[in-house]
Amino acid sequence: MLDDFSKQCTQSKLANLCEQLVNTSKQKFLVNNGNIPKWEGAIEAIKNQPQGRIEYQSPYLKINSKNIDKDQLEYSLKQLMPWRKGPYQIENLSLDSEWRGDMKWDRLIQNIRPLKGRTVLDVGAGNGYFTYLMAITGAKIALGIEPFLLFNYQFQAIRALINNPPNAFILPLRLEDMPNECVFDTVFSMGVLYHQKDHMQHLQQLKNTMADDGELVLETLIIDSKYGDQIIPEDRYARMRNVWCLPSTDTLHDWLEQTRFKNIKLVDVTKTTPEEQRATHWIGGNTQSLKDFLDPNDENLTIEGLPAPKRAIFICNK
């Protein structure tokens, strides 16, 4: 996959960054992780399956393969659980991930600048569901960065099933690993901000990757203003660790202004529902999902007594 990335990278605006990105990624893959042999074995088995063309048929990213060995493919893909982002469909095998990513995509795609011909960065890309959508929608190259290695292997598994894959790539990098070069026309940060101890640093790092007049698509958890400017959870939030700050939309607008973004627009606020985040047999042994994270007596509160998850999408320019 890194060889394919290098080839496409050198033909794009990322050419000057290519060597550094590839070398850093190679180092990240060298970690001592006992699961890697299992993941690599799963991908080798998947490579024996027939390939097909990928397209978006809501809710699925669908790979139109013919004559897959459905049982073997399902077994191999389940070696890579939990599948959080998706959903995917390979011929008649539905990989129903925890999240219905199509619902988020449909909320944002009509509000952003067309991606055709653009160089795109997807921060915290997971297994690349959205990164593929960015490429299919017309991005010249869509680069996802995702430090969690399992999600990188999930991306490789899906890619192995695609004939003539689109110019979408996932590298095992954090935002701080990215070279300080202003090259990306559109930058997505979705479901990442609330995991940052320093939210202002994250916003500045996003800005540092963006080309002049580039567009930022920022999606994150927020609270209603009636709860104040922001909430800092003492321990967990909806059973998630490392949730550092939940701002109101006004507060988040102020943060973007302080980072000197322009044309700041709030384009969507949506409460997360069990239709969008749900337990499926693709998430492994821990079968809990959103409905288990909410107060059983009040769906407007989390199990910890905090406001239930609600997400906002902001769009702005450098």
C-alpha cells in the first residue's frame, strides 16, 4: 500500500512531503503488537478473494465482486474486529459497522465545497470509510491519517478487495506527525477535537496543513448553551475515555475565531441516535453501543448524568 501511495503522492501536491510521510509510516508499523500476525494473516486470506469495483450505494460503500467465498471472507474480516466505521457491502456480504457513516456524510456533503480535483486530508480517519467517499466524490488524492494500527489494517483489507482502487490512502500517523506544509485544499476533522487535551493546538495544527483559502470541515461533540460554555467531564463521557471538553456551539465558534479562521458557519447540529450508532455482530465481544451509554430513564442524559451526545458540523476557511 505504501508503494501505491508513493506513486500517487509524487504526482500530487504532496510530492515534497512523500518521502517523510512514507518513512514515518514505516516506523509506525514496526511497533511490537502481538495482534499483527493475525491481522496480516487475515489480509493474506482476503487477497485470495475476487476483486470488484467500489461505489457508494447508501448506506453502503459497495464492492461489486462476483463469486466471493462469503463464509471465508466473513471469517477473515472478523479477525479485524471491532469495525467501528462503515458500513460496507462486498457482493452479498453486509459489513454492518457500529456507525452508520452514511448519515454523517449526507449531513455534510451538500454544505462543503465540491471535492473534485482537491487534495484532501482526513484526520482520525479510522478504517477509511470517509476517505474512500472523499476520493470517490472526486478528490485528486485523499489522505487519511489514523494512529490506531488496527484501523490501518482494516483499510488494507478493504483495499485488497477493490479492483483499481481510488486515490484514497490511510497512514498510521497523528496530526502532529504531519509536516508543517500548507498543501491541503480541504481538511476534515471529525470526531477528533473532544479527544484533544489542547483543543486550541489541534485547531492550529489543522490550519497549519491547509492551503491558502483551504476549507476546514470540523465535526465534534457539543452541548446546548443552557449547560454553559463548556463541560469538562471528570471521568468518562458516554463511557468514553479521554473526552476532554464539550463546548457549546458559541464557544466552538469563538475558538475558531481565535485561531483566525474565516467564514465560520455552523451547518448542522444533530443528536446521535441508536439508528446511527448501534451494536452489531461486527463489533466483537463487547456488544455495548449508544443505547447502553445513555441513562435508561432519560435518553437526554448519558449514563454519567451528562448531556447525551449531540454533534455539530462547522465549516470555515483559512
